[in-house]
Amino acid sequence: MSGASRIPGVHGPAATRATALPAYLLMGVYFGVVLIKSEAASWYRIQEMFRFQSIHMFGLIGSAVLTGMITTWWLRRSGARSLDGQRITVTPKERGWTRYMLGGATFGVGWGLAGVCPGPVFTLLGAGVGPMLVVLGFALLGTWLYGALRDHLPH
């Protein structure tokens, strides 16, 4: 692995990884609390969005997209560096629409059937929503299926 693609706390020595894990866990727990408190993981809010009955989720998703666009723009232009001094780069994506349409349609169908985005599955499990184990199982199955079919899919 080249030095430019190394991630501190992930590709470093085991001792570094072990000390970084609690920080990652705390960030994940904090993010989970934010998802629950903002109702981003609420089945009812998601159903309202799909039925165009509320702007709540559209506003939440829109603000996330805007934040991502601004952050990506800033990272590309600023020459920002990671904590260990490596330059942070954002690799440009290939142009084309086929893979995005297929991926988006697959993601959307799964989201619609499950009634939940796969992102907060662990958050919902932590909140005591047991049926999310089924969603987690199918998310893992879909990930495995993608790995098995990857060479035959448009990239």
C-alpha cells in the first residue's frame, strides 16, 4: 500500500489502531445519537418523505449533500493535510450514468422495501428495533452479492 493511501489508525501499527478505536467508537455512538434525535432513522419520517407528506427528510438529506459538496470543493482546492501530514485528495469519478442509475435504483428499492436507509441499521439495533436484524442480514447479503458479481457490472 502506498504512503499516500495510508490511513492513520487503520494502516499503522497495531498499537496505533488500538488507541484510535475508542475515538472511532465514540464518534459512531455520537453519530447514532444524532440520527435518532434528528429522526433521520425514523420509519415514520422516511415514509413521510416517500409519500411527499413532509420536507423534514428532504431538508436533512439536502443539507448533507450541500455539506458534502462544500467539503469536497474545499478539500480539492485547499491542499488540506491529515493529522500525520499527508495531503488529502479526492479522486475524480468516471463520467457516465449507467452505474449510478443501476446503483441508485437498487439502493432505492431496498430502502423502500425495508423502510429504512441502511446507514442507521446499527443505530436502530442499538435503539432496540429488533427487526433491523433482517435488514442487516439482507444488506450483508447484497454486499456479498455485489462482490460476487462485481466483474460483470458496469463500473
